[in-house]
Amino acid sequence: MMSADPTATDRYDPTTALVVVDVQNDFADPEGGLSVTGGDEVVPVVNREIAAARAAGALVVYTQDWHPPETPHFAKDGGVWPVHCVRDTWGAELHPDLEVVDGAPIVRKGVDGEDGYSGFSVRDPVSGEESATELGRHLAQAGTRRVVVVGLAGDVCVKATALDARELGYEVVLPEAATRMVELEPGDGEAALQELRAAGVEVQPA
Ligand code: VGL
Ligand code: ZN
């Protein structure tokens, strides 16, 4: 066991990238369309990670779930989720209190009606066809070796992004205080943490 949770500052160096997943109104605001319990509480925690990453010269990248008004991703169109993060709406905007680093890449996913769980790839919910987003290229260009994943939701997009990062060969760290679980089914959150640990993600307890 690690003796103590490293401080945010210790997590970053120039070969580490911070990926801020979907800190958007629909997930983070209690009035949001797919509100995650406690989602607003992660905003100040994520902001501290962003400040530490910047101070250490680490890349900061944001993802943004960005759906058309109709998509088989939504329950009303045959999928599983309530309507959320419809492009160009309040719900899709990054949370107003989130620090957005000038010039930092913002990777949008789900743009053409795909499921976009991982920040690295999108998947056509009908054909299953997958395609890459720009996230992998941004990390490669920065010489990234380690990825710190934070944001929402821990058992959906944060999980998918962290697992893909492991598959791509990165060391991956998930500070638990910087995420919350949506739990479409009870128990999804704990199952996600187990899956992440089994894949070699360093889950750092809050
Ligand atoms: C997400 C459900 C559907 C997420 C996105 O960002 O975790 N969850 N779309
Ligand atoms: Zn979505």
C-alpha cells in the first residue's frame, strides 16, 4: 500500500498529461440532464489538478460530450441515456467554474451521433465501427508517458478514457477525489474501480 496520497503537485511533470473528462453542466450541475450526484464538488478539486499540471509544465486536455439532438445514444432514440450534452446548449457547456487553460485542446466526442465514452475514440452505436478522436495525437505530440484522468462520470467516460490510455501503453492515475460515479445501475461505481485497478490504473483514494 502507498503510505499517503501524493499531493496534486507531485503528480505532474512535463511528460504527464491531465485529461479533464466532461466537466459539463449536464453532468456537473444538479439541474443538468444527466446530473451526477456530487458532480459539482469535483470542480474545485479538478481546478487544483489543472493548476498543479500547469505549474509543472504538463499538458492539459479537456473532453466534451457533444451530441446531436437525436442520437441512438439517447433513451428516446433507442439508447440508454437521458438527453444530455446536446451541442450548442447550456448542458453541453463546460462548467462555468472550471478553469480552462488558454489554448488547451478541447476534444469533442459523439459529434456525429456516435457513442463517445472514451476520450480517445467514438463508436457508432448501430454498426459498432470505431474511430479515433484527436486526443491520442495531442498526447503523442507532447511526449506524454503518464496520464492523470479526472472528471465525470467515473464509471462511464472517465473509466473508458482511463482504460484506453492503459491500452495505449500509458501509466494512468485516477485521483478518486476528482471524480464521481453516475451509477446507472447501483454498484457500477465500485465495479468500475475494480475494473480500473485490474487494468493497472493507479486509483488514488480520496
Ligand atoms: C457520459 C453517459 C453518457 C460521461 C457520457 O461523460 O460519463 N456518460 N455520455
Ligand atoms: Zn453522452
